[in-house]
Amino acid sequence: MNIVVLTGAGISAESGVPTFRASDGLWEGHRVEEVATPEGFAANPALVQEFYNLRRAFLSEVEPNAAHLALAELAARWQGDFTLVTQNVDDLHDRAHQQIMPAAGFSLIHMHGELLKVRCTRTGKVMDWHSDLQPYHPSPFDPSGYLRPHIVWFGEIPLEMAQIEKALSECDLFLSIGTSGNVYPAAGFVQLASMAGARTVEINLEPTVGQNLFSEHLYGHATEVLPPFLATL
Ligand code: BJW
């Protein structure tokens, strides 16, 4: 049996990472267009680099929680294909996986990028990065390029889409955990999984806009409801 798991900001919420869609419509005091679009970056690179510098630095203050660890444990013992697609740019799934089974690999896709990577604006080359970026940070790959966060902003194409769509087309169980279902293409994954005949389960604090697309629902905090659910698989 093949499993695809999609996670969103809700799975990291209990580690202390803020979710996105606050009731005031702002992300940590900023309008989305200012900090999460290519146009926002072009207009004010200092603001955008600082926004991501703060979030990158904050990663050292948070740890994977019981939900991240339960998924890593499932990946370690699962005999069929197991694909974890996260919209999160934090590294908490990576660290949970390192804790549970450091030697073995499994398919973890950061479809919206990673805070701990940067990309050359000229060549598109990606490298690991753990410190701050300057507004116009010189790229080591090309003298006319700069380094930007390796983050998929609105209007940009999410990463590894072909691999994700293949996994969805072959999956028997699709779990959507802690995501509001507001952002595409991730919000449409449940329909691709359904078309493949998969059992589809939404796990969230509350019903989301896409709740009717799922065959089953589990409502509660991810750290509380996910480990016992995964233990039944
Ligand atoms: C808990 C919990 C707990 C809390 N336990 N649960 C009109 C219609 C349709 C689409 C579009 C449209 N206009 C434009 C578009 C496309 C656009 C889009 O979707 N816009 C919508 C806003 C309408 N999408 C794009 O531009 C994407 N690109 C694209 O479509 O390219 C075209 C293409 C696609 C495919 C192939 C070829 C071409 C790119 C989207 C990039 C999104 N990037 C961001 C920002 C990253 C930077 C950053 O981090 O700063 O990614 S947006 C932001 O939202 C972030 C997240 O990954 C993403 C999803 O958020 P998420 O995870 O759902 O978080 P929240 O906060 O919304 O929800 C948290 C949930 O957790 C809630 O439900 C809580 O209840 C729950 N929860 N605590 C369980 N303890």
C-alpha cells in the first residue's frame, strides 16, 4: 500500500512555528504581497531578506514535535511507497527523520522550498545556508547574480511537481495534515488522490474549505490525534 502525506503549517504549530493565515490577514505584521512574491522582493529586497533572516534564525529555537516524529516512525517501518510532501519551509520533518532513522532515506519533498537553502537569481543553483543574507547578497555562482531565499513565492512554480503527481497517481492512502487548503496546487492534491482511488483523510484543528473532498476527517491537535491514528496503519 502506498501512502502520500501532505503537511502544512499546522503540523509545526505545536513546535512554536507560527501559521500563516492569521485573522488580520498579515504574516507577522506584513502583507503577503510584500514578503512572499517576486514583485515584493524586487521592490524591497532589504525587507524580504530580513523577514526570512529572522525566520531562518528562529529555527534554532524550535524542535520537531510528536506529530513530526510519528510520521518519521511510520516512514521507517512502512513497506510500501511513502512520500511526505510538505508545504513547510522549516526543517522539522528533516530533523525528525534524522532522529528516527538517520541512515536510511525516504522521499521528503519541500514543495515550497526551504529556509535553510538559498538560490542564485542568475543560475538558479541552490546551496545550503544557515546565516543571514544581505539585501543584494553576491552569488558565488555568477558575478551578476544575487542570493535569494530558496522559497516558492506566489506566482512561482512549486518544486518537484512531476514526482508529487506521480506519487499521488499511485497512492492508496492520502493524508492532509494541518493545512488550510487555501493555496494551490497543494489544495488540489486530494482530488488527484481520489481519482487514483485512494482513501483520503483530513487531519486538522477544524474543518477546512476543502473538507467535502475528503472521505474521512480527524479533528484535533496534530500531536494528539496523529500518533494514535498512524499506529492503526
Ligand atoms: C492545525 C494545528 C494543529 C493549526 N494541529 N492543525 C486563484 C485560484 C486558484 C489559485 C490561484 C488563484 N490565484 C492565484 C493562484 C495560485 C496561487 C494560490 O494558490 N493562491 C491562493 C491564495 C488563491 N498559488 C501559487 O502561486 C503557487 N504557484 C502556482 O500555482 O504555480 C503555477 C503552477 C503550479 C503547478 C504546476 C505548474 C504551475 C505558489 C504557491 C506558493 C505558496 N508559498 C507560501 C509562502 C512560502 C513562503 C513563506 O513561508 O514565507 O507557502 S504561501 C503559504 O501558504 C506558505 C504555505 O506553505 C502555504 C500553505 O499554508 P498552510 O500550510 O495551509 O498554512 P495556514 O496557516 O493557511 O493553515 C494552517 C492550518 O493548520 C489551519 O487549517 C489550522 O486550522 C491548522 N492547524 N494548528 C492541526 N496544532
